[in-house]
Amino acid sequence: MEYRTNRRTGDSISVIGLGSAYLYEAGMEEGVEALRTAYEGGIRYFDLAAGDGRAFPLWGEALRDVRADVRYQIHFGADYSKGTYGWSLKIDDVKRSVAWQMEQLRTDYIDYGFIHCQDEPGDWETYRRNGVLDHLLRLKEDGTVRHIGLSSHTPAVIQRILDEAPVDMLMFSVNPAYDYGHGEFANGGVEEREAVYRRCEKDGIGISVMKPFSGGQLLFADQSPFGAALTPYQCIRYVLDKPGVLTALCGVRDTEDVRRLLAYFEQPEEALDYSVIGTFAPAEAGGRCVYCNHCKPCPAGLDIGLINKYYDLARAGDAMAADHYRKLEKTASDCVGCSHCDRRCPFGARQSERMREISAYFGA
């Protein structure tokens, strides 16, 4: 397992996490085995926006003895009073639901208390007007909630809430389909979505990724909006390459699914190469570096994807990115202009020209 640090909280986050939409269908014995297998494989981050209330006892049983080692996202607005998932912003419903979830999870604290499912501007107005935000912040003050999260599919709403609330973790839907305008939750254009990634990286807000496989559609050619299948490992690498992203939250149904996820770390680099999505990219994405590293190896030894990432972040105001750039063993000024990267880039980025631009920007 690999881990990334949430700069806002100091928490060490496993780059693969688990969602909770479907595991309840496995039943107690298999569900507990799957969660123990995940824990033993190093998975330490879990989202509890469950598809059904039957999921919570699985986590409570499987991880109660290692509770201090794991991190839970619990959503203030997810309601299980009718058994299956529901959404309510009524303050009494929220209080009752969160208390019930904590009881089932056998925990007396919440690692990340989430402002839940804010997809429309009116959702945020209701959340505050009904007192849900105030309740969440009070629980943070008394230590029941350790950090604040936000769940949303909509870049414009995300930007507004980040302006107005002390968010430490963003749960955002990220995958090639949504980033390129395909699917129910493909909200915002290419630049709007990239602005969210850049802001989170700059401000130290971690991103936990929901729907990395677009609800499984990207894994099947007949369901994919691109008419071609990607592997789970390509999808995971894609989201982990986005600025700000700490963890990909993957849905599982049983222990075997967990083992397949953990096999991500056994894959050769070529199995993680998602550059084929360059053939799917819309015109507005043309010429952009997405840090896929398909241009590797650079004959001059430059890490072109990382150089581009630091440049994009520095232009967005991230002073830390500029510092990281200057500490690279080789910077854009070391480019020899051989155009090897230009020929290999599936997105049509003119990297040799971009290296000159980046060198001029940083003065090195």
C-alpha cells in the first residue's frame, strides 16, 4: 500500500480506499472477511455513504479492534431511517442518523464529518438554514468530529463552499468520463474541473475520489461512453495522477473484489498506462498535459509530467509547487528539444515548446 498525507489534518491516507455502496449484499461473514482483507492489505480509509443501513454493522464488527488505525467519512445528510440510503437535511433527521451510524460502527468519534451531497446552490442554503452546518461545527468543537469534509459533484458549488466553510477533505466524482463531459455526474467543463483539482492541491485540501470507474461503466466496452473498456488499474492511476487527490474510493462486493484492488500494486507500469483516453478527449482538452507520463522515458531524464504539474499548480498560486519544482534534479531548462515527448503525447501537447515556456516562467 502507498499512503499520502492530508496537509490540512496530518492524516496518512491509503491511496486506495473503500466505498460502502454494495458490500452489505455479501452478508455479515463475507463482508467482515472482505473488510479484514482490506485492512490487512493496508487500506485505511473508508467512506460510509452506504447504499443500505446493513453496511454499518459490517464495519463495526470487522474494524472495531483497529478503530484507531482507520479513518471514516460519515455524511451529515445521509439518512437510513427506512433501511436503504436516503437524503435528508432536516436537523432532527441528521442528528438521529449520525448517532445511529456511530452506534453501528461502534465508535465514539468521526474522523471526517461530511457536508453531504451539495450539488445545487440551494442545497447549501438549506444546509445552513436548517442548522445542519452549525451542528456539524459544534461536534467538531467538542471533538466528536475531528475534521470537516464536503461531498459534491458540481465544481461551481464546490468553489463556493470552499470559500465559506473550513473544509479539510473533498469527496469529488473523478474519472475520464466525467472529466470529458460524459455521464450523469459530468458536471463542469474541463477547465472548471481542473480548477477544483488545482485549488485543493494549493490549499492542502485532500480529495477522496468517488465513482473512479463511473459506476463500473468504464470497465465494459458496451457500457463505456467511449466504446472501449478501461481496466480498474488504469482508472485508479488516472485519478491518483490528479492534483489534490489522496485516495480512490472503490466499491467492492466481496473479498475477491478487495484482492483484485490490492493487485494494483503488483501491476507493471504498462498495465497502468491510461494514455488511450487521449483518443477520447474532446477538442477543449487537446494540447493539455494530463500528467499521464506516456512520454516517458525522456532521453534527457526529465520527469515531464511532474514538471507540468508543478507549473500548472504554481500558476494557480501554489507557492509550495514552485518550491518543489526548483528542487527537481532536472528542470525544464534541461530539455534538449529532441521532440520525443511531442511525438508520444496522446493529447497533442507540444511538450518541447512547453518546456521552454516553463523554463522562462521559473527562470530555470
